[in-house]
Amino acid sequence: MKGRVVKICTSFIDVPDKISVAVYFAGCTIRCKECQNPGLWDSKVGTEVSEEVVVKKIKKNSLAEYAVFMGGEPTDQLEFLISICEKVTFYKKAMYTGREFEDLPDRLTKSLDLIVCGPYREDFFVEGRWPASSNQRVFRKEGKVWICDCS
Ligand code: SF4
């Protein structure tokens, strides 16, 4: 299966206190007013790649603990995303999405360990907070149960 990806790079900030490999998906149909990445809205940006190529690039960073899927909106390429998640069995997996947790399909969430949900909103911005706006919720999987850090 193929999809469009803009960038794959090492990240020290997207999963706090962890080294991760960030995969930036192309395209976002949510289009929040205060999006910080509007350059990734167009689904034709980036390059078309196979899931095998993405997985291979993620695997290159042997120091990473997480693969983190972001964008753009990763769930706009749902089948491609699920297919990558199922093959990345060597790291934990995180995702940033503008959608709410309750709207995500089980066949996606079962392959993830950490999900940051909801759009970035300037009017909910809190200095020093992760994630940056207080409407965004963080879900962590403990065993098979999802726990929300809804502070
Ligand atoms: S969901 Fe994310 S990428 Fe999409 S518009 Fe909102 S903030 Fe931007």
C-alpha cells in the first residue's frame, strides 16, 4: 500500500522525554483556524511512498523508543496508517490527531500506545503545557486499557 508522507525525522520533543521518529503525513481535511502546519493541508504535498519504505526509515534510528505519526492528519490516510502501525512492532507508537479519541476506530487504536487528540486552538493555549492547548487530551495505553491524562 502507498500513501503520501512529507518528512520522516528524529524528534526529541513530540513524545516528552523520549527519542522518537516522527512521520509527517501529507494532507489534512480538518483545517483548524489556528493550525501551525497549514503547509501540510494539501494531500498532494510530500512524496508517495510504500508502507515498507516508511517502516524501513523508522527502523533506521536504533535509539528511538517511539514512532510518532503526525501531519497533516494521519487518520486522513487511515488504511496506510493502520498498515504502518501493524508493521512497526519494534517501537511504541504515538499519534497526534485533530480528531477526538471517541471518533477513532478500534482497529487503529489497538495498534497505538499514546494518542494526542483534538485540534490546536489558540484560545486554549497554555504556556509550557504539553500539548499546547488545553482542549487537547492525551490518552496512554496501560496494558489493554486507555487512560486519559485529562488535566
Ligand atoms: S488537525 Fe492538525 S494539521 Fe489539521 S488543521 Fe488542525 S492542527 Fe492543523
